[in-house]
Amino acid sequence: MNFKYILFALGLVPSVIFANNDCVTRYGIAQCGDVVIEKFYSNGMATLQGTAVKNHTEVNGTLEASDVKLNTLKVNGTAKLRNAEIAGRAEINGILDASKVRFNGPVYINANISQLNSCMVQEIYMGNETSAKPKLFLRGTITSGNVSFTKNKGIVYVCEGAKILGQVNNGSVLEHC
């Protein structure tokens, strides 16, 4: 068994990436540049720039990604995505701040507030763990399916040419931001 896997399993390494040494991890911060990798796992802060991940990407912490192509995505923390394409399911357990992202699969958001600017989205499911009304801001974003609030009744702010071609379930729509 690889030594870094043992250290990770014992919790002795704050952040580890299993990506064939194509990425760098220092002091709990993982960084990948213009590479194609099989999968990406990180505990802590992760930065992907120009990266393509063939299989699953999972971050337990903060993800900042730009000019990336990902297959499936799970973030337990905040996700800031720019100029990206997500081929499959995206699950964000924290705030999602996305700009110019194409989501080709469903997007699951567990947060009180999130925003999508100039994005293409199949469908959105949004919930939260508090009693607050979740708020979703769509600016110039096209949602081809439904926007569904799964726990509390929510509010979708539709601005700057954004469109929801499906229905809004368990929520209301406001057309001013």
C-alpha cells in the first residue's frame, strides 16, 4: 500500500490528492494546473485551473475552480466555479457561486444562499438545514428543467435575462435582484 494512503487513512495528512503526482499539495492547500487527471480528492482548500478530471471530484473544504472540465462533483464547503463544465451530478453542501458554468446533470445545493451567473443548468434542487428560506439568485442563467426547493419554501431571484423553462417547486419567483 502506498505510504501517502496510509497517512491519509490515519488522518496525519491535512490534504491529499490521488492524482498521479500531477497536482501539488502544500500546507493543506491543493493545486492543479492545466492537466488531465483520473480523479481528485482534497481535504482543505483546493484550486483547479485548466484542469480536466475524468471521474469524480470531491472536496471537503473550499473549492475554487476556473477553466475546468469535471465529470461529477461533490463539495462539502464553499464552491466558486468560473468557466467550467460539469458533465454529471454536482452536489454542493455549502454556498455555490458559479459564473459561466455548464451543468449537464442535476445540481444539488444545500445552503441558505447561492448564485449562478450566465450558466446553463439542467435542473436545480436546493435545500438547507436551518429554518431560513433558501435564496437562489439566477443572473443571465438558463435552467432547462425545474428548480425545486426540497426542505423549506424558497425564493428564486430571476434577473438579467435569466430563464427557468421548467417549474419552480415549493418556492416563489421574484424578477428583481
